[in-house]
Amino acid sequence: MAVVRRGSSEFNFDGLTDSVTNLVGGLILLVVMVIGATQPKQSGVDHLPAPDNVVGEEQKMDPLLDQISALKTDTEGVEQEILCIEARLPEIQKELDELKEKHP
């Protein structure tokens, strides 16, 4: 015959344990997926030997050197324009002073 205890409550926590375990497992899976999605992709080419038709360093530098020389030419042109403006500056200042005297 089974003994029934009155006043003591026996709860079954199996369902709660399963739910908590599933929740924690889901969170761990979510963290792993987020970390995997945010990591940079490795192409796997780093360890491969270079092919024979690789562009040399000098050929890579040619476009950069062309851009540098174009920028130097542009800056020289701007410097020339600044010098022309500076040469005209006293004349412009004189005209401004005359206009101020005419129209006080």
C-alpha cells in the first residue's frame, strides 16, 4: 500500500529542466552563428604558391607613379594661379580703396 504524505509537496521539475536546457542550447547556437557570420572570410589562397605570371612590384607601382606625377602637375598649376592672383592683389586693393572713397 502506498504511503501518501500530506503537507509535503513533490513537484516534477523535468519539464522545467528540459525547457531551460533547450533555451541555453539555443542561445549557444545563436552565439556561434553570429560569430561565424561576423568573421572575415578566408579565401584559402594565402598558403598557395604564386603563379608564374604574377605582376611584379614595378608594374603595380606604375599607375601610382602616374597618379603622383599628375597630382604634382595639378599642384604646380594651382601654384601658378595663386602667384598670378597675388600679383594682382595690390591693384585690386587699390580699386577697392577708391570705391570706398567714392561711396562712403
